[in-house]
Amino acid sequence: MPLPKDPIKLAELLKRQSETRKRMCIENPEYHAHLITIARRSASDRELQLKKSVELKKFYEDNPEVKEKLAEMGRNVWKNNPDLVAKQSALAKERWKNPEYREHMSAISKKRWSDPKLRLKSSESHKKMWNNPEYRSKRWWERKELREKHSVIAKELHNNSSYREKHLIAVRRRFVDSQWYGSVKYYDGPQYCEKWTYELRERVRAYFGYTCVECGKTQEQNGKKLSVHHVWYNKQTCCDSSPRSLVPLCKSCHMKSNNNREYWSRYFQDIIDTEYNGKCWFTREEMIEFLKNSNKDCNQT
């Protein structure tokens, strides 16, 4: 049976169906278990999920007023029922306390984001939303009352010494894994090779013309020096027998290269091999010559 196009009738139909299902589930536990089995089977069927998604998108494209009306009704439900919000929040927090649930959600997220096409689709979707001023105005940082609320929550958390310590360790681990901190050793994890010097990184940037090898953004457009990325994610490159492959990346490209590492390693190595004949930095002599030529160009202009 096709769904009614009138938003009010559609909402009434969905409400009646929901109440009927609730009553049947309470009266018949076996029926409830049967519905759960069907839902799990449906969720695991990728083709069925894709088909439903296409049908729903087409319905909303053909009936934008229905989509807007349902969205407005959903917002009003959350706005007018603080008890429901508190209940859902408590349930979510309780689920998150279960380590198995956290591992399950983490595995799902990693699997989804390992697909470059899906990441690109998500990125394009966010850019499209971000170009809408109305969408930006609804974000929490644009609303004073929500900024104040977040500020209070953050202050309460940071007053907890154990939280501060855990947060500090997490931040240090994340940044030491992705950026250069010289000889400072923040934790007993992988450290950089002693040959990983400022001079070497500058020779890599110069060799690629001070542009991001992925998107072509210049160092000036990046707003700071380009990051020099270890193609094979080995911090001991230059000190061991691993491939000595390095490329300069802008902030955003360096961040996205931390996901699906096997793909990005092959991708950047391919660029070095095919476009730069396997070379990825100037020698010291070549760097001196490059700087001399750069100074000549500056003097001529």
C-alpha cells in the first residue's frame, strides 16, 4: 500500500502502526522475538538496505513537503519531551558502558570508513550542508545558550583530575603518532629515527615544489609548513631497510591519510614511482642549487 502524501495522514498512519506493534509485542513475546530476527536479517542484507534507501530517497524527492513536515514533527517531539530526551540519553550511556558494544561500533565504523568512495560521498555531503548558511546557524557553536552549556560541561570534566590525566595521555598519543616532536619522548611507543631532521623534511617539501602531493594546495594556502608524511607509516624510515618514501601533505590530506593506511601507502608510492621516478627528496647538493636558483629568480623579479 503506498504511503499517503498528506503529512498529517502519514504521521497518523505511522503512529497507529507503532502503537499496534507495541501492543502485539507486549502481548506476544514470541512475535517480538520474530520481529527482532527479521530486523537483524534485514540489516545484514546490503542489497535490501540499498533498495529501501533508494525508494525512500525517491519518495522524499517527489514529496519534499512530507519530508519537511516529518522533520519538524520529529524536532517538536524532542523539544516538547525532555523526559524522553533524558531517557534516550541514559539508555545510550548505559549501552556505551559495555566494552563489547563499543568494540562492535568501532569495528562497524572502521569498516565503513575504509571505503574511499564512502568517505568521498560523506565529505561531499558535509560540504554541501556547510555551504548552506541556515545549516551553519543551527550548529551548537553558533548558539550562545548551547556554547554556555558546553562550556559548563567541559569545566566540570576538567575539574576531575583522573579525567584530565586520561585526556592528556590520549592527546599525547594521538599527536605523537601523527606529528613531529623532535627528541621529546612523551610515551613508550614508536619514536622517530634520529635522521628525521628539519633539513630532510625541508628537502622533501622543496622537491615537490612546496605543494601537497594529493590536492596540489601550496604551503601558503595551507597556512603553515606542509606535513612530511611517511608513506609506509614507519617512523624509523632512513634508519632501517624499509622503503624511504616521503611526501608533503596539507593539513586535511594528512588527516585523511591516517585512515585506510594500506590504500594510501600504495597510492602515494605509485605517485612517487610513476611521476617522480622513485625519488622523493633533493640531495644536499641539489638543495643548495635549488636555493641558489630560487634566489636568482627573486632578484630578477
